Amino acid sequence: MGEVGMVAPVSTLQKTPHRKDIQGLRAVLMLQVLFFHAWFVGSPIGVDAFIMISAFLMTSSFIRRSEAGATPSVLERWATTFKRLLPPLAITVAVTLTASIALLPARRWQDTVDQSFASLTYWQNWLLAHVSTDYFAEDHALASPLQHLWSMSMQGQMFLLWPALMALTVVIARKMGLSVRRAIFGVFVAITALSLIWLVTTSDPSGTIYFDTRARIWEFALGSAIAALAPYLRLPKRAAQTVSVVALGVLVLFCLVSIGTYPGPMAAVPLLATSALLLFAAQGGPAARALSWRPLVMLGSVSYSVYLVHWPIFVLYLVAVDKEALGVVDGIALMAVSIVLAAALTKYVDTPIRRLAWANTTLRKTQIIGLTLWLGLTFVFNIQVGLWKTSQAQFRNSEDSQITTDALLTQPALVDILTMNDEGAGVDLEVAPEPLPPLTGFPGAAAMVYSGPFAFEGDAIPGPLTLENEWVMYEGKCSDPARALLLQHSKTGCHGHGDPANPRIFVGGSSHAEQVLMPAARLLADQDGYYVEAALKAGCPWSAPDPASGEDCAGHNAMILQYLQENPVDYVFLIVTATSANGVEQLGHGVVELVQSVAATGATVVGIRDNLRANTDLYQCAPSQGPDVAYGGCLLNRSDHFAGDGIIDPLLEIPGFHYVDVMDLYCSGEVCPTIAGNVQIYLDTNHVTQTYAQTMAPILVDRIHGVLK
């Protein structure tokens, strides 16, 4: 067996015949994407490997032309690339947007319109990072039907940058008398190293990194570096075939098993396996024959279109049948539908544009790109204008928007906390209090604890078209010890805010803790100088490590406890109960043991109860309230969702634990509204809006002060 070595360059890639194995490789990666999006099978490496293949092929072509003496035109490369990419993309966006208006709840229309604009102009990944989308959310029915196009935007950005960067490298190399191939190799090795260093040491650890172009530049650069090095890498035929078999095995393993955190350095393993297949599978052998299997080649030839259409089909189907996830049967059926539609999109859109001679001059390519963008953006803009013109009338006149005033007026009165003294006893009612002015505007939670009159005007906010801004998102970096320990688990949001030398507050839990506790904790940091650190993981309530909660959540919670034992803090905030859409609230699993363990570190533990969960969309049910009442929307029975106050009793016996009551901010007596103080409380079935949480924060902070001081 020979070894890989540095030898005189052999232009094995020049005039390379069509390689069926590369199409088969694309098919394998497309199947990984389909299986992951349907059932979370394997590691999400399909997109990473697609990125690398694109860079490898683009750079190989660029170098071949440069070594032949030509100076490849950047404009020509851009025109060739986007002439093929844009028309299928524009059709997918237009059809998906139309179907979304028909099937999705109205509150999600604006998100889809925004993402349509961003997808057509190749910056959607940054939009998703801005709104803190959870790519790994288990409920795909709540996902955007265009969310998957983040990768197309990322690749589009690289397709714009890479030709310009390579052309600049060629010009400089020629002026300096350097080998073009070696210059490109050096540039992209440096970019690979710098990007990886940034990813490991500098990148934001929150879930938004998944959409960050900077986190994947190294994958593109690695593909380019290997393309530049390819002629120097030679193996005897049998050795090349053996390496190809091993590489295909590694790639399939990653496609089937969840290994590592993405994006991250672990992606280098399947990417190097992909590189080996690109380099050596051309020499034949079992791997090449497997990848050249006709069904795989056929799927690979339509893989771009399959990627475009499959996710909208998955999401819109789940919305239509009111399911959270795909089963085996419907998942396979939808994959088949996606492949059929992708074949049609390729046959009737991609292939004609690619093959027609009149469409292959630079001018015509540019005209096709311009026309496609104009038609696509005009269509989306017309939808946007229609939403602007009709949204208010649509929501005010719908049957769901009607509020039953009689029902509101017959509910128990709000707790009059302003007539209570410090000990909680009633103030002498013989002394008439000063009349309070009417509460107006959008006070949110403050209205639930206000004893005066109300004079609200207009509909509740946030309006039905602005909920993309209602997810709480914090980008501050946590301490080095926390990063070292907690970030071993994927999807962990690790945040820090303030001066670490000050008294320390630690917040742990799932997205519920992030939405409700983080605004209050940050207010404490800003007003009182506390240092706030948080470890938050979507779908993982903080409890005692429980294997039944899954390896990811159990490991995450174990790491939090280990961190607090090794790095004691002054105060710990957490949600201590768990509400259910189909049952009554209970204490969180193992929360008594957890609080005991945390209190044993010397921390003061502050606990609150979970917010309400429902099996219907609490934002959609009714979007307004009366002008003279504190609350409105849907009126839910407290007893159907929350347990009695005695649920907290086992925790009150633990030294160092303090309970802060927030129930009156969610419910008035036995009624739990979905709007309070002209502000929507919930943005979906179970998450509090950022706006409402911010109105809760000052009240919650006042109540916490009694514990912290």
C-alpha cells in the first residue's frame, strides 16, 4: 500500500468525465437531511458536506481554468451560479408563501413574509439568528416552512465571496510569480484555521450559532483547500478503493448516529470522509459502485430541488393535520411526494434554463437573475401590502376576536395589593384612600395588580404581525468555567451579564425560565449590580438529573449541578413546577432533591411556578380586551391548569429556599386570561411573550428584593 505524499502535481481533475459517484454522494447526504428533518435521525451533517462539495467543485474548476492561462471572470461565475439557483428558489418561496397564508395561523404570516424576502436575497440565516429560531425544536408544526433556506442563504453568501477571493488570489499570485494552486491552497488553509479558532474560542454559544455564516466558513474553506491539494494526493488503486470504503462507512455512521455538536469541530470527521470520497472514489471499487447505483444517481441529480421543497411540505402537512411530528408512514409518503415534485421542478425549470443555448451568455444569465428577483420580490411585496391593508380589519371582525364583556364583569375582582400593608393585613378602610388615576396604555402585568380604574384603547399588543420579536434572546457570554463545562451539551444557551465580581445570580431551566426569569434577573443586574449567569436549554426543565428525560437533558442538568458545586453562587433562580397541556400542574421531577443539592452549596434558592400550558394556540383565540377591564382574550379556568397553593409546601421546608408568588400575574382569582393590560400574555400554546415578561419584571424584582436583602 502506498502513502499519501507531496509529489509533482498531476492534473487528474482536468477534463474529468461526469462522475456518477458524486451524484450518489449528494443523494446519501440528501437522505440524511430528509431523515433528520423527519425524525431527527443521525447527525446534522448533510448541509455541512453539501457546502464542502460545492466549494470543492467550484475551486477545482477555477484552478483548472487559471492554470490553463485564463483569468476566470467573477461576474461570469456569479451569473452562472445564480442563474441556476434562483428560479427554483423563487418558485419554492412563492408557492410556500401562498400555502402558508392558506394554512398557517395569521400570527405566523408576517414571519413567513419576512423570511420570503430574506430567502430571495440570501440573508435568511441572519434573520433566523436575529429572532433566535430553535433549529432543533421537536415540534416541527411550529417551525417556519421556509426555515430550511438558511443554508441556501449561507451558500449564496459564499458563492458571492469565493469567486472574488479566488480571483484576487490569482492576480496576486501571478504578480508575485507564485503557483496559483499553491497560493489558493495557502489562503484557504489560513481561512480554515482562523474560522475554526473563532468557532472554538469566540463564537456565541447560544443556539443562534447554527445560522451564523462565520461558524461554517471553515467548511467551505476546507473544501477549497483540498481541491487545491488534490493533484498532489495519490494512492495506488487498491489503497484508494479501501480508503473510499472506509470513508463511506464513516459518512453513513454519522448519517445514522448522533455524534458531536453542530456546527463544531466534530464536523471535520464526516467532512474529511467526504473529501476522501471526492478524491479517491473516482478510481472505482465498492464505494464507487454503491454511490453510482442508479436510484442514488437519480436522487442526486434532483437533490437541490428536493432540499427546497421537502421542508415546506413537512411543516405545512403537520399544520394541516394538527400533529407535532411525522410518523414513519406519513414521513416516507411525504419524502416520496417531495422527490416527485423536485423531479418536476428540475425537469421544467432547472434543466431548460441550464441547457438552452440562448440562456448561456453572461448577459442573458444576468437578465434571468434580474427577472427572477423582480418577479419573486414583487410577488412577496404584494402579499406584504395585502397584509398591511387587511390585518387590522381581519382581526377585529373575526368571530374569534369578539370578547364577552358580561363574562369579564362577572369574574372575581383583582387583588387590591395597594390596600395591604407590609405585614399583609388590611389597611383601616375608614381612611379613604386617594382615588387612583385610570390605567392606560399597555401596562401588561401591572394591570393585574392595579386597583384603580382602566381606560385602555385599541387592540392588545404585540399585534398579530410582530410576534417574531417576542422571543427573549440574550447574547452575553458566560464565564470561562461555565463555558468549559456546560457547553459540552448541544443547544445550551450559556449567558453572562454584569460584573462577575459582584454577587452572583444563576438562572437555569428551559425556554420558560428564559422567557420569564431572565428579564427579571437582567433588571436586577442593571438596577442593583448583580452578576447574572444562565444555562438554558430548550425543552429541558431544570430538575434532578433524570435518565428518563433523555441523555441530552439529563447530561445538561447534571452539568449545571456540577458547575454550581464547583463554582458556588449567591442566588439561584428556577421554575419549580411543571404545567401540562392535558393535566394539572405538578412539582418538577426531582425538584425537591435538586433544591436540596443547590441549597447545600450555600446558595439562596428562589423558585416560582411555571406558566400556563394549553393544547390550543393562546395567541390566536382572541386578540382584544374591553376598555374598562384589566384583562381579556380567552378566559381559562385556573383549576384546569394549576394546582392549589399547597403544591409548594415540600419546598418551603428546605432551608435556603424562598418562594416568590407570581400566580396573580397569570390569573385573577379562578380566571386565567390570555391578555392583561392590553398586552398578549402568550405567544403560542405555552410561552410568555417578551413584552409581557418585561412588564412582569419590575413586579417580580420587587418581590425578589425581600428575599435577596
